[in-house]
Amino acid sequence: MSGPYKIPGRRRPIRAVRFSPLKPVRKVLYVHGYGEHKEMLNYRFLSDALTAHGFEVHGFDLPGHGEERELPKVWTLLREDMHAVYEHVQPDAVIGLSLGSIVVLDWAIHHNITVPLVTIGAPLGKVGVSPMVLLFGKLLSMIAPKANLSPKLGVKDVSRDRALVDTYLADPLFHQRATGPAISMFFEVVRNVRRNAQSIQSPLLMLHGAADTLAHPHPHFLDRTNSPRREKILYPGARHNLFLETNRDEVFADIVRFLHA
């Protein structure tokens, strides 16, 4: 059965969605990026590609996304929701895009996860956020922690397909809101993930657009993990949101190949 549903969470029910083929053989859980929600256009493309290969696909809204407008004050809320959804769905693999990739890697480190993981555009290297915005975010953390600001990400450059990007950005639930504490919290978690790469024990596929200006891959992160099966693919010319890219069929084929291995 496909459609939206709710998963019991520690704080409140978690909004989720399921895409199911007629005869599912395995389950996949995806975790969306910053400002997105579980049913945005790019995840419908992903779900169509995976269900065509027999995967039942699940997604959920991270705290502060979708219909929930209040941004989380502590990262543990994201990690708790991630684990609650994992325990409920019991997926055979987990996919994370952008912010979602950091959520997935952080969760895998803290819970000693061993199911296969796929990250897309993981912001483990240099991130395309203005240094002034980062400094302003730190100041706001101290003097006005509830104030909203936009990190000024170049969201119009997430794909070479401009028509799809326009449709993607027109989604009424998409946002670019952030607070000083949220920005500072995110970069601290990224540093912790980099420091604890050796704790990752899952098979790991890391995908990145070679022309991604929002998040650069880390040159050594994958090599520092203890993943029993690891692979990194850079797609020439591709940008940040590979599920919206002109070569997305190639990306989906690489994900399916990795999940079937």
C-alpha cells in the first residue's frame, strides 16, 4: 500500500510516506535534504526508479520540515526521529541526500548500524555558505537564538535542468529558513562525523556531482571508514541534487547496482 502514514515518535507522530510496488522484495528508507520534505519532486523520481526494481520505498519529514515549521534546537531530535523511523520501517538500506546524508552518517555512528548506506552530495568538505553568514549565525546563537535567517545557498544551481529546478523550488513546503543555533549545530555535527569516520561499519556508496558548488566531497572520508564495501562516484558536470540532474537515470542505476550487490 502506498501513501502517507504516521510513525510513533518520542515527541510527536512522525509524518512518513510509503511507495510500494506490487511485489516488494526489499525496503529502502531515504532521508531528505535541508528545506525539503518527504514528497518533493526529486524523491518521487527516486521512488519511481527504486519501486521499478521491486524496492518498497519509505521517507519521512525531518523536524522543522514539511508541515512542521519550528526548527529543531538540538541535533538529538533529528537522530531520535531517524532511529524511530528506522526501527519502525526496518529497511534493508538507507539513502541520504545533502543534510539527510549527515543525518544518516551521524545516526550510523551513534547506533553502530551495519545496513548499506548511500549518501548523495554529503557536505563533508567545503560548504557553499558565505563566511559572513556563518559568523552572523554564531553571533545570533548568542544574542538572538530564535531569529531566522537564510544561509543564502545557491539553490537555483542544484541541477543543470532549469525547468525541473523551477518546479522543485515552487513547492509550497520548501523553505530556506535557519537560525543561528541550527547553523552552528549542523557544522559541529559535520565535524563530529568527520572525526568519527572509523566508526562507520556499513557498506557505503558516496555519490557526488563534480560541479557541485553547494557541498564539496571530503577527499579522505571514505578511506577512513571501516566499511566492508565502499565506493565513491563523481559525476562529471553534475551538481548538488543528483535526483534532479540530467543524468539521474545513471545515478539511480548506480544505486540499484550497489543495493543488489
